[in-house]
Amino acid sequence: WPQHLSAIGSLRARRGIDIRSEVDGVIRKLHIEPGQWIAAGELLVELDDTVDRATLKSADVRLQKARRDFERDRALFERELVSEDQFESSRSEFESAEAMVEETQGIIVFPGGVGTAEEILYLIGILTHERNQGMPYPFIMTGPKESADYFHQIDQFIRYALGDEVADLYDIIIDDPELVAQKMMQGIEQVKTYRADNKVSYFFNWGLTIDESLQHPFVPTHENMAALDLHRDRPIGALASSLRQAFSGIVAGNVKEFGVQQIQEKGVYQINGDEGLMDRLDDLLQAFIVQQRMKLPGSEYVPVFEVVK
């Protein structure tokens, strides 16, 4: 007499769970197999982030344009060459574009020129603010292997000017887009955990403090450039802000109408500061010139600055 019973039936789990993502999207990659055991926090699914990356790039381009327009209209308004309405309109557009970028949960910086260095210092000025300490914010510099020297030179300059500890704020990943994606996803998970633990909105970084000096465009007059306080004994955030203004002035002298006019009328900008810091700054700027990162390739670059040593 066999000790079993044959029957037709069905099995039902005693417990189950529905898994939903916080955002909608097309699944790009599954990291699990049916029946696989998983642990808490393990990556299950990757969504296609093409649209999000394009949106972030668009927002950054919009911010840069809005900043240029605001700088131009501010200078013209001070000389009573544009109406107050036009000035306020450009100010509103700049603040709106800046807020759009603030919604992001991380930043990926691609190789550029002196303007990219300006934006890197702008971000460092924000992240080193005492009220932003301990707030996760993934910050990655990346590009093809040809960009290795560019990011190495920027990294060395930042370490000398602001200290090695500032380099903990960012990662430099060369010619490895998959690792960039993995690092950014890990960083965003840390951001989400932090915001959940501190009851901060996922959709806008209300807790991010931006110092007053970083909220206003820099007006690149010769007097303002010469008066920049570029000394290493200053607080990190303050020096990062001043270095950012120095790079902003060079960008203006290179390509912006107001800055180009200043150079034509009064000659090159004079940049002063600590001897060691000025040596490193000059080395970095000369490297940008050699790499043709000051102007479009094929055009001969005439420096608009002099680093006083």
C-alpha cells in the first residue's frame, strides 16, 4: 500500500510582495533570475535613464545660457542701457534655471575648458558649505581616455588650492561609462536613503544651502578681477568661490561681449594671489591653452589674462 496520494491542485505562497519603482520607465536590464534568493538593498532592475540624462543636460545648458544672459543684462542695466523689466526677466529666468538643476540628485561633469573648471569650483563651493556637510551628493568627472590629462590637472590644482580632503567630494572615472553608471546609481541610493531618514523631499533639494556669494553672477571688470582674494589661508568655500570668479572672468574675456569689450578697452585681466597658488593656476591655464580648451579648435588664442607672480 503506497504511502502517497495523487491529486490535482495548486500551490500558493503564504506571503508575497509587489515590487514597484518610484519612477516609471523602460526596463534596461534585469539583475535577477526567477527563483533567485536576494538580500536587502541588492540591485534588481535598471531603468533606461536616457531621457533623464538628456533632461539634465538640457537643464544645465539652460542654466549656463540664463547665467550669461543675466550677467549681460545686469551689466547693461547698471549702465542704464536696458529696461528694468528686461533685467528682472533675465534674473527670473536665471533663478528658475538654477532651481531646475538643484532638483537633481547627482552631477556628472564631462570634459570642457575653463568654463567647466568654473562649474566644478561652483559645485565644490556649494558642497563644502558647513550646512551641507554629511549630505550625500554624487559628483563624478568623466570622459574618454583623451580627457585623462584634463581631469588630472584639475584634480591636482584643487588638491593644492583647497586641500586633499576636498577630493573626497568627487570621483574621476576615465573611459568607463559602465562604472560611471554604477557609481551614480549607488550614490543616488545614498541620496534617497538620506532624504528618507531626514524627511526631505525627493523632488527638490530643500536642504541644500547655497552661499550668497554663489547666488550672483560675477561682473568681470578689471577692478573686480584684480581684487579677488586668492589666498590659501581663507576658508575652503570662500576660496573656491573666488577661484570660480577668476575662471568666470577668463570665460567672459574669451567669449562674452562685456568681457571682450573690457579687454579691448583696458587690456588683459590681472590675477593676484599667493605665489604658490598663482604658479599652479598659471600652469593649469597654460595647459588649457596647449590643449586648445580656451577657444574653438583651429582658432589662435590670445590670452586675456595675466597671472601676477
